[in-house]
Amino acid sequence: MKNTFMRAVSAMESSDFQSLLQNFFLKWMMSQKKVSPSTVQTYKDTFRILLKYMYDEHGVKPGSINMEIINADIIIGFMHYLENNRKNKYKTVNNRLAAIKSFMEYVSYECPEYSGTAQKIKAIPFRKIEKKEICYLTKEEMDSLLNSCETENSEGRRDYLMLLLLYNSGMRVSEMISIQGKDALFSDNGKCHLRIIGKGRKERTVPLWRTTSEYLADFMYECGIQEDDYLLSGRNVKHLTRSGVRYRIDRIVKKATAICPSLNDKTVTPHVFRHSTAMSLLQSGIDISTIAMWLGHESIETTHKYMVADIKLKERALNKLHEPESNETDYRYQVTDEILQFLNSL
């Protein structure tokens, strides 16, 4: 297969794949789309891996790749490579495919002659991910995590603030690590609203509890955080990384499990705090459209999963209750097999 591709490449004129890819990042993503740095990084990683795949599996060097050999079969093969060689989960494979589809959308806009290829690649279906039941924290579990932070040292106080912010705001971890001093908007009464830059560079503001506001103010004063300083700094870095946040949470969970055994049955990732915020808001009677705005969801359909999870929770609670015994139950209307068959046929 490698020899076939090498003959095909050498027989073709030099293409504009490289310039298209550069302009996609510099002009399309960063200037026009103004996507977040984390999205840019994900897309960059995707194309780095794609270039490696082209060389490892097809013998095509990065400088020899042209638009004539980028087609749906290549991308489908790339997806199999991600799954089998790199052992990527479906979610990661779908993220890589989304990056390539976005690039092909740009290609079809800039070079209409490749529209047919672009449409075929954009038609490649995403891997179906089995929907898991939403994992979220109870109040007791959240309290155990907070109490497990070693607040007698600066690192522990930062961890405590990190958990407070994740749970109070429901923001994504990528949003949290980008928060700067100027994003904490304090009012005269001491309360704070947090400005969050979400997906697509969309800005939203969420209120913080008074306790969170006060802890945040004290933390910023203690650390001397200025407007352009990142709120949560790491060792030898300007701000905590996503992996750094995950590492700190893993350590806290391990310690908290000793006093709250139910945590042992849950995989507590940074995103679980976002789920916990949504469920807490929903169970407090907040309407779903407000929750969608709070979380920065573009569509209310994204938020609907929390309502489904809440209904399941209530059903489990109902099943634990004993139904009242009454003779009235003998007179309930019984659905016959014929009616069931009729309903099933509709």
C-alpha cells in the first residue's frame, strides 16, 4: 500500500495542502472563528497525528501530502488507526474527526474543486457513544472533598478554592484555568460575579455564593493576584493545566474516600463538578433554560440530560417507598393484551 501511495504522490503536482492547513489555523480558526486556545491545541494535535499516520501507514512524508490523496477512505483508515493503534476511546476519535471535518469545510470554501471530497469526509458518521448515567456528587460527598483540602498551606488553600469554583460556577476545567484576576467582578457588598469565557469565545457571568466570594477575595489578597494574573497558578507555570487539575482532584478524592466511602463508587473527574452544579440547580427548582445559560450551553437540548437524570433519581426514590395497601387497587382498570397489541402496532 505504501508503494502505491508513493507512486501516486510522485505523479501529482505539488498541492496546496500545507498552505491550506496553515491558513485554516491562522486565518480561519484564530482570526475569523476566534476559537479558544484549548480547541486550537486539540486541532493541532489531530493534524500532527494525521501526518504521522500518513507516514507510518502509507509512507507519505508531511511535505509530500496534497489534497488529491486526502479522501474519505484515508480518514476512515485514520479513525481505525486511532482506535486500534493508539487505543483511543470513541470520544477522542470523534473529536479528531470533528477537527478534520472543520478543516474540510474550510477547504471547500477556499477551493470549490475539492467540495466533493469535502462532502464525503463530512458525511463520515461519528462513532456512537453509549450514554452513561450522569455521575454527580451529593452534598455529603462535596463537603468531604472540601474538608480533605489541607488549607494550612497555600497549595491546599488553592485546591479548596478550585473545588469551590468548580462546584459553585459549574464551569468547564478549561474555562477555570483561564480565569484571571480581572474576571473576578466584586460589588460593594462583597459579593462576586465571575466572568467566564466559554466555547467559541462566548462570554457569560455567573454569581458566586457569599462564602465563595469571601474566600476568593482573601485568596487574591494573600497571593497578591493582579488583573492579568491567572487565578490558579501551578508550580513553575503561569496557571494550572488540565492534567494538573485532574491530578489534584485525584489526590483529594483518595483522601476523602476514607471519610466518605460512597466516593469509592464514583469516578470523580473535573467535569463531575459541572454535572453536580447542574443537578443541584435543577433539584433546587431552577428552570432548565436558566441552567443552560448558567452552564454556557448553546442549546437547551444539551441541558435536558440533567432533567432525565433527575427523573431517574426520583423514580429510584419512589421504588424505595412502600405503596399504600388499599382495596381500591382492585378496581383499577386493567389493560388487556388486545389493547397492548393495538398500541404497539401504532
